[in-house]
Amino acid sequence: MRKFTIIIAVCTVLTCSFAAQGQTQRQRLERHVYTLASDSLQGREAGSPNAEKARQYIEKEWRAMGLKPLWGDSYRMPFKLYSADGYCNLVAFIEGSDPVLKSEYIVIGGHYDHLGVKDGKVYNGADDNASGTACVTEVARQLLARQRELKRSVIVCAFDAEEIGLHGSSHLATRMKELNMIDRVKLMMSVDMVGWLKQGEALTLEGSGTLADGSAMTDPSTLGINIPIRTKRYENSIFTATDTEPFAKQGVATLAVTTGLKSPYHKPEDDADLIDYAGLSLVTDYIAAFTIRIANWDGKVGSGRVADKHRTTAKPVEFGLQIGDNSSWLRFPDAAFSGKSLAGFQGGVALQLNLGKLFAIHADLLYTLFRTRVPDLEQPFSSTFRMRQQALLLPLTLQLNIGDVANHLIINAGGYGAYFLSHDLYMPNTVDYPRSISATLPTPAEFGLTWGVGFRIGYHYQLSVNYFYPLNYTHFSMKGVAVEPRANRNFALSTLSYYF
């Protein structure tokens, strides 16, 4: 019985192999996408039986073409997610021919999972990412056919659980670090959504700045392939991520390869009949030729730089621009009443000295315009002044960062100083007073305490709210009133910052 089973298995593999050889690359790509994005796979949700069906199809194709597993005799790299089983990467290996360089790796992968079924609608994910899985499979076929040309080795991956948090690629990057392999990865490419070349008008390569000579390395004209290329030095979107991220955070040079978001991204309409298969075949040819180039590249492959969103250590010194609004109100302790805040404005610059990952010293220089309603001292229940104050504000705080470098919670506390440039009081539509009155402030300087919270998003952007409590009083007179009332001015700033 066992002998008969083996014969049947061999015949199946040979049949698949002969069938694949009888098809063109474009036909194979079309078959892969239509199979993976079929209704029968119900959207390939990570951890589901339908994801298992997708794995079995990919395994069959890889086995038929002769790909070898990276570890042991199975492509499968299972992992747990939140203590649950059912998640699995597929990882294959094409060994290089150079006695020394074959111990260095190029990783090329694409995720095969998608969103599954929602509200009774199947999210087939033809472009996202049946197209990338199909492309990686056919790139592997080309590399196998030209294996003797490869000096460095190539690791081929089909990642699971990308849609729910890049878990498959994170698991592989962590495992390679544990095995002391990650430092030998010279380039990692994530092939994600590459099925709309015609509509996207170009193949985008995000991360050319992580390569030693990104322009020369990625140039399609020197590879003999006529494909429009759009390069970006770094991945910079704070709203999207792909499987490059776990490798980039290990310091690996990365390229996110895509034709963009022109397709029905994360919609039920992302179906196989909308894919540009001629374009997908051209993308496959380019990635295969580019991989061979990098596998044989003399000298340094990576530049040693990563995108800011992938940083694991902050820059020692950061400079930023700020803009925001404020609220300010005056309290009169002698008269037992207080003013009401009006919307104000501030803008300026920020300087931050990072003391490792957790702490930073932060300073701002802000022009502020404060606006406050102030009761008339002689008629506090019948009239109200409006006070406008312009000031230079200098907060200096110690900052605690909780989270990773690119995205973290901020808690800060410290002190501030302020110098008031002008103070004006006015009461519109009142005949008892002139329209505006200049307030006399013998002590225009103010100092006090400040504390607040904020969020850094995508490394460059920061939202923060800070409260300010003065420790000295402001003295001023209005309309020649003999008694100079004391005022304690509290205020809060809401700020949006951009750091370079």
C-alpha cells in the first residue's frame, strides 16, 4: 500500500511539473492568482482552513518545480499567535554557487493571507496578495533555472498573518536572529500588491536608500527589461506597512515592491479578472533579474541606513516645527473671580536631545497669542473686557517615552518661562470705555511649571497637550484704577509637531 501511495505521489508531481512546463509564465501567473483568489478559498483568512488550502497549493507548486526547504524536509514554519495554532509560513531555499558568498542571503517573500469573509462578502484579495504570492513563485522558478549564476543564496517565503500584524515575517526575522543568520541577510524584498502595473503606471520600489547604490542597482535599462520604475528612498507612510518592517528593524536593507493602491484595496471587488497579467509577468521578470544582480553584486549591498519609521534608536538630536492652538484664562485671587478662555494660537520650533530610548530633554521656543475674557473690575457683573497677549514662551521638560522609537506615548514635566510682548484690553460696543486699553504690566516676565502627554506617530509626527501653571502673579491696571489687581494666568497648549 505504501509503495502504491509513493507511486501516485510521484506521478502527481510529474504531472504538475509537465503541465507547468507546458504553460507560459503569464499563464502560470494567471492560474496561481485565479486559484488563490477563488471563492472556494474564502479570502484565505490567517489561521483558517482556507489558509491551509492556500498553503497546500503553494507547496504543491514549489515541490513540483524542485524548490528545497530552508530547514529540514518541509517548507512549513508553523508559529503560534496569541497562544493559538494554525499559522504557518512557507520557506524555501536556493543555494548560491560561491563558496564564500553562498552563506549570505537575499530574502524575497510575499504574504498569502487576506481578510476572509466579512458580512457575508468574500474578500478574495487577488491583488492583495495573490499577485505577490504568484510573482514570488515564478521568480523562484526563474532563479532555479539560473541557479548556477547565483553567488549568494536566496530564501523564498510565503508569509502568513500579514494582514493582522506582520506576524509571519516577524516570526521568520526573529528566528533568523536567534540562529545568527539575520546579519547575513543582505537584502529583503516584500512583494505586495503587484498586479496593477498598467493602472499604477509604474513598479514602485520603496527603500532604494537602504541600498549602497540604489539608483544603479534598481535601473531596469541595465537589466534589459522595459518596465517603468518609480523609486522611493525610504518607506514613509505612517498608515501602511508590509513584511519589510521586521527585517528593517534588524538593520537589514529592504525594498517594498508594489504597483500601488490603485486596485480595490481591502474591498470585495479585488478579484482575479481585474489583474494585469501581462504587467505581472513583466514585474516577475524584473524582480528575477534584479535578484540575480544583487546575488552577484560585488562589494557592499546595503547602505546601513533604514527608514525613519523603521528606526530602533532615535537620532541623538532632533529638530522640529510646531503649530497649534491654546486656551488661556485669568484668575483674580483678591476679587474671587476668574476670566474665561478664548481660542488662541502658537507656533515655533522644537529641539530635543534624546538620552537613549526612554528619556529625552525637550525645549520649545514658541510665539503665542493668548485671548481671554476678563471681568470689568468696576462692573464685574455687567461688562467684560477681552484681553489679548502676545508672548515668547520657552518650556523645558524631561520627557519619558513609552513604546518603540517610531510610535510611542510621551509623558513630560518641567518648567517654563515667558516674556510678554504686548497686552491689550478692549470692550467692543461700550461707550463707557475707549475701544481698547493698554494694560500696564510692571513685570512682563512669567515663570512656572508645565506637564503633559503626547503621542509620536511614524517618527516624524507628534501630537501633544501641555498644561502650564504660573508661579508668579501678573499685576496690571485698567482705566486708571488705583488698585492693581493680581492675576494668575493658567493656560494649555495643543500642538502638532513635525520632526526632521
